[in-house]
Amino acid sequence: MKLQITAAFATNSNNHPRLQRVTLLIALFVISFAVASTTLAVVPSPDGGYPNANTAEGANALGSLTTGSGNTAVGFDALLVTSTGSNNTATGSQALVNNSTGGDNTAIGSQALLQNTGSNNTATGASALLRNTTGTGNTASGDVALFNNQSGSGNTAVGDVALYNNSTGNSNIALGSKAGINLTTGSNNIDIGNAGVADDSNTIRIGRIGIHTRTFIAGVTNTNPSGAVTLWVTPDGQLAVLASSARFKDDIKPMSDASDVLLALRPVTFHYRKQIDPERSPQFGLIAEEVEKINPALVTRDREGKAYTVRYEAVNAMLLNEFLKEHCTVQELKSTLAKQQKQIEALTTGLQKVSAQVEANKPAPQVVDNNQ
């Protein structure tokens, strides 16, 4: 900026030293005012306070602020490029450093929400939500939690490295160290103490196969909801309901003689070991290893491939088939007996007629006179 200063009474200034000093002071004042007017950044007060309820402590903290309000930046480069964003809180070196217009973000930890430009995000932990750019409404608590999230929104990650690889997935919940670490783009997942699967969506995973061996859920027993169905657990821990609809099946054909193997099964009574059933209640059923020898398709196996439990639902279906077969046999016997009964009745009627005829054809008895 070029300045040109003229003193109205400088003609004889060489002869007036006092006038020279006045002219110099005026020039310095004008220059200072001009320099100050060329910058838009708000100059903080000595205690780190800014206008509009902003607070900054640390080298370059809130260094680009213009009209934003209600921001708090503590740490080197914290909220460095924020200009118009409001109600952001950044505590830690380079926390929310690239946020410019985003608002209502909270970052606590070195480089937390480093690349953020979105709003309503909360990151607690070093590098938490570091790569988030436009995602909104995310909550990350733990070192590098939601580290690679870019545009995903509504995610909640609690635990070190939780949801680390999530990039665009939305509304995921991860609880525990490394929980949901495998998720990338899937949405609406809940992973508790489980790493998840990359392409999961709308899935709940709790615990780890091979680590967690028992599950207790309160509020399940002693309930009788209308329309309740039986839940099954697959070998990999998935809860499922067995589907009976034809749209899930193929190769449908009558069971025929496949249920004949039931006649070889050996029902037993037993008690579960005390560590399984402290009450030692009487039990009734089959032995999986015995059933496996008769028909391997009637048992399920554990992760080591060993027979684990009997597929009682299949046994029940076979029992129904055997019942229907016996029912058909009984019906046939009834039909045969009915025919035989009619034949017997016909024979009886015929015999009665013959007997009547025989009686009718008998000669009349003759009286013999003893005097002759």
C-alpha cells in the first residue's frame, strides 16, 4: 500500500524543528492505521481472549478467526483455519486444525478431528476421527477411533482403534478395543467386543468366537410373547429362525422311507454335568455320537468337527413322517376290516338263509304205532 503524506504548513519546516516533530508523529499515526486496516484477523487480548466469546491458548490457535463465535482452542495450531465456524472446542496440538466453517465440534487429543470440515462431531483421543472431512454427528472416544472416517455420519466408536477403518458407513456402533475395526462402508451395524466383517450391514455382533463361551441375558426367561418362535444358534454364533417357507427351499420331495432310521435310535435319560446344570434336573433325549453313527445328517458339529447336538427338529419331522405312514397303514387295515366285516355279514346272512331252507325241506316227523 503506497501512502502520500503532505503537511499543510511544511513550507518553512526546515526553520521550525518543533513543526518537523509534529509532522513525523502524524505520518507515523497514519501509517499504523493503514497497516492495521489491511488485515481481517481478530487480534486477541493478552490473556488469549477474543471477541464473541472465543478463547485461544497456544501458538497459532484460532489463527484465522473472523466472525466465528463461542470457539475454544487450546494447543498448537488448534482450530488454526477456523474462520466463521462457531461453538467448536479443540484441546490438543492440531486438534480441529483444518476446520474452517464447521460448527459444534468437540476435539480432545492431539490431531483429533484433524481434517474435519463437518459439524456436530465429538472426538476424544489422539488422532480420533483424524480423517473425517464432511461426516456429521460422529462420536469417537479412544485413540485413533474412527481414524479413517471421511463422510460417514452418525457413527459411535468407544474404545481404542474402534471403527478404525470405517470410511463412508453410517450409524454404526462399536464398543470395545478394536471393536468394528473391520467395517469399511457398511451401515447400521452394532459390534460389541467384536471386530466385525468388512461388508457387514444391519448386523449385530457381540463377543468373539473361541473367547466367549457363555451368554446370560436378563429378561428372557419367564416370558410368553404372542407369536414367539424358537431361536437357533449356528456354529459361528449367529442367531437364526428356521425358515419353513417354500421360497427358501429347493429339491423338495416326500420323506418316504428316510425316517426308518428312527427305529434304530436309542432314547435315554440322563443328567447334565454339574458345571452345566447345577440343579441336575432329569433330562430325556438322545446321544449325539450314537445318532451320528445311524445318520450323520441328524447331528450338528462344533468348530472341531465333532458331533455336538442332535437336530431334534429333524427328528420331529421324521416322527411325523412315521406317524403318517402308520396312520396310512391303520387306515388301510380299517378299510380291509370293513370289507371283511361286510363279507362276514354277507356270509352270515347267506348261512341263515341256507339254514332256513334246510329246516323248511326237512320231512315231517312220523308217529309209529307200537301196537302194529
